[in-house]
Amino acid sequence: MWCKGQISVVLLLFFLCDAFAQPRFKGRKLIAKQQKPAVVLYAKPIEPRAGSPQTVTAQCTDSEVIVTISPDLLGIQKPVQPSDLSMGGCGVTSPAGAEPFVIDAPLQGCGSNVEMQGAEIVYTFTLDYNPSPIDGLPIVRTNPAVVQIECHYNRLHNVSSNALNPTWVPYTSTISAEDVLGFSLVIMSSDWSGPSPSNTFFLGDLINLQASVDSTNHEPLRVFVDSCVATPGSNASAPAYNFIGNNGCFLDSQLTGSNSQFMSPRVAQSVMQFQLDAFRFYGLTTSSIFITCHLKVTLASANVDPLNKDCSYNSALTQWSSVDGDNAVCSCCDTSCANPPPFRRGSGAPRYRPRRASEVSVPAGWEETISVGPLFLKRVSPLSSVPQSLSSQQDKTYSGSQYQASILGAVVGVLAVSCVAVLFLIYRKANGTANTKQ
């Protein structure tokens, strides 16, 4: 019994020592072992500058997201005030005067939005910058900015122990009844060699767009751009400009005399390339444009018709032409292709019977609406190069005048010297003759 009592006392002492040796975490923050840098999406554009460092970074941990913001958030050498930064109502948590600014936000707080995306749980945060007036004056010299940050976690594992890379998804939304075919709409480079490295354009540029469909495990398909509308925002807000409509008629070139067109011939039946003459919305301060297009496909072996076509307008010839060769299908572009005139027989009748929209049933998944953007448009003044040209011309004129004056001065100098020499010779000759007579 005495031995058992000693053993119990020893175990009790070990237990107490172990308890007092445990670290105290009360009031301290547990830092996740895994932290990886995030990539952020600027929903409202922050002007990109070549070679400039990233001004916003983020770390997703097992319980929070840690956002680090540079004082030069906009990259224009104009520091922002920490009081103008917020994320879902949560402000800067770093000490006053400390730089860069830091916001620690719990995954399930600070306005986070949680949703399931396939096998992932996605926490989305929105960082807002709303500039306040300068020293009480009614002016600001910076634009508002919105930065979206996403933390992705695998649903198949425990979120509290598996922090994964944050990621961002560029704005591309798709609406489809069934995900049967893979439609895409991409802004292309100027030579069509691949996606455009920039989404900034100038007035006067041609914006290259490419619609396509992945018809893997399908019969060969032909894609059509049925309609396209441009808006200044990602939603269907006014104003809206329908530059392609009436079942594949490129209305912009007819309405404005622009160079907008479908590219002909096709590079492939499953691809449609087209160019849009860059423009801005009148009266709006925003320079962003979102493009939403309705795409659809038919079997590549099927003939084109007024409801399945892509037609460009030639302003010089004042006529419509089909990308696929049969220009007769474009005759309805000046009226209504959804409700063509009654079919009439005779020598003047078209070779095909126009179909009405009510007669056509598009298979589910064979059409889709896709949005791409934002595209940013910048103004370029045609007069911006005039002062430089005039200055250059004036410099050339001035240089030419100087050159001519130099030559004229040299000629006058030579003539003056010659005259003096002649007069000197005449004078000496006259003096010599006088001396001889004497």
C-alpha cells in the first residue's frame, strides 16, 4: 500500500509539472503553418504600370485571411490613407503609422461570402478603397478601387488543417441550360496568335474577339455569333449597345460606318473571329466595357439560313455579305430575320424557304451566353502630335534659314574681300605709274 501511495504521488507531481509547462495561448493568435501568397483581382481597375510591384498581397490560413496593402495602392506615387480602406466593414488592424497596412479578417467574418464550387469551398472577400477629400477640400486625386480576394479550400479535407492557395478568377460568366458543349469568347491579340496580353485599348483600335466551341466527341459543328451587346458594367445596366443582332447581323458597321466585321473566311467551322471598332459610352466617366454575346451552333454539314448566319456590312458597297458564302441569307438584315416575309414561289423566289423562329427548336446545350471584360478604353487626341510636328517643322525651317544665312554671309564676305583686293591693286598700280613719271 505504501508503494502504491508513493507511485500515486509521483504521478500527481508529473501531471502538475506537465500542466504548468504547457504554453499559454490565451490572447495570442495561432498562426497557420502553411501560408502561400495569393493573387488578387482588381474589380475596379488600378492603372497597371510596367515593372511596378504588386500593391496588394494576401495569405490564406486555416482560420483567417491576412491582407497586406502598400500605401501606394494605386501605383501612382500618391499614398492612400488607412482610414479609407475597409474589407466588409473591417478596417486596418496594423498599428497606427505602421507600413504596409495589414487587415486580419476571419474566414467567416468581415463580409466574407462562402460558396461551394465543385470540390472546393471558396471564401470571397472584397477590399474597398474609397478616397476621402484632401484636407477637407472638395477634391480627390485618386480613384476608388475594389480588390477581390478568394481563398479556396478542398471540400474533401478539413478546412482547419489544409490551407490552400488563394486564387482569382477573371471576369467571365456563362449562362447555359446544360453544359453539353464548351463555348468560349476570348479577346485576342492583334495578330490572332493567342489571347490578348492586355485588356486596354485606344479609340481607333480594332478589338479582336474569337468565339469558339469545343465539339469533342461530337459531329463537326459550326458556331455562330447570334447577338452581342456592350454595357459599361458587368450587369445588364443602361446604357447598352447592341452591335450584333437580328440573328448574326453586324449592325455596328451599318449604323456607324465603322470597320467592324466578321473575319472571312473562317479559320475553322468551330471558330468565329470578328473585329469591333473601339468606342466609349458618351457622358460616362467610366472607361470600362463588358461584352456579352449569345453563341449557338449547328451541324457543320447543315446549310446556313436567316436564323443561323454571320453577316458583315460593307459601307462602300452598301451591301451585306455572309462569312459562309451565301449572301442571300443576309437579305433579312435590313428587316427582321426572326420573322422573314412569307415564302413566295416563282422565278424571283429565293432558293431556300426562310424559316421562322417558331419553327426552329435549338437542342439544349447548343447555345450559350458568355460575357467577357472589362475592356478599358483610353482617349487618344489626333491633335496630340501636332505641336510636336509643328515644333519639328519650325526647327527644320529655322535650321534651314541658319544654313542659308551662313552661305549668304560667306559669299558676301568673299565678294567684299575680292573688292578690297581689286581696289588695293588699282591703287598700287596708280601709285607706281605716278612715281615713274616723276
